[in-house]
Amino acid sequence: MNKSESKYYNTALLMNQALIELLNKKDYEFITIKEICKKAGVNRSTFYLHYDNIDDLLSETIENTNKKFLSYFTEKDISYKIKSNEKDDLILITPEYLLPYLNYIKDNKVVYQVSAKHPIMMQSIKKYNLLQENILYPIFSRFNIQENLRKYFSAYYIHGVYAIIDEWIKDGCKDDISLIVDTIIKCVRPFEKEYEDKRNNQNNQK
């Protein structure tokens, strides 16, 4: 990325952030280009160098938010893992998967506050469906969960975990991330420690 491209990219990020902060305070239809420019510290002509309208800015903001989220994970594509790994390795309620997710949330609290206020606009439903179809349903299939029951299992996992995270966000993410990870695991998998101890004992006896 050369100097001019870097400057263009950084200016776009400023406007992305400005839109997110404004969305956290008011409804989308009442946000103006003037407000976005003022908060981002750019002039109106700069806005039109990047976008035709606020809808274009919103689309870019959502795309960049998704890319940033994925950057927190070392495992970019788990589709192969779902098909080939042992069942024990397909349990996503573990520190391995929860830590990067919670770190992202803590670093981007405003994004999640906006998503809660504007789920349709921030494509939360679309992300929910993608998570179901591409990750949860294939995992449930590996565990031989009936197809007609998978949507209920999915709802339990997603909404149950997010209910804990939502309380954490409301409190400003003050509690340590490790505490939230332990809380989620205890709520979703209450007998996990007993299971781990039993498995470790079995391995030690071999």
C-alpha cells in the first residue's frame, strides 16, 4: 500500500468509525453527511471521493467490521476441521474459540452496541444464518442431532452465550475475559470439568 492508498484507507476508517458512533446515538435515517464529516474530521468533498451516499458508507463499514472480526482468529476456515476432526475437537464452547471472540468484543464494544440496536442494518440476522448453515448445522450433523431439532439447538447456543456477553457489554466489559469464558463454559457445559478429569484419568491409566 503506497502513501496515497494508505491515506485513502485511513480516511475511510475514520468515516466508518464516525458512522458507528453516530448509530449508537441516533437512528440511521436521521444521520447526515455533515455529521459524519464533522465527527471524522474530514470535509464534504472528501466524503464524496469515497462514497456516493451514506448507504455506500454503511456497506463498507459492515464489510470492514466483518474483516476485523475474522482477523482475531488464527483459524480462518474450519469447514475442513468440521468434516475431518474428532468430535471432541468440534466443541466450540472452549477457551480456544471464546477468547478471540471476547477480545474482539472488548476492543469493539461500540460495534456490538450498534448491532444490538440495529440488527437488520448491521446484518446480524444474515451473520446468524451463516453461522447456523456453515458451522453449527454441520457440527450438529456430526453429533447425529435430528435435522428438525438443529434450529433449536442453534438458538440455545447462540442466544444463551450472547445473553451472558450482552450483560458483560452493558457493564462496560469490566470483568476479566477469563471470568466470562469460565462463566459461558459453566452455563453451557456444566459438567465439562468432570468430563475432562475423567478423560485425563483414563489417558493416564493407558
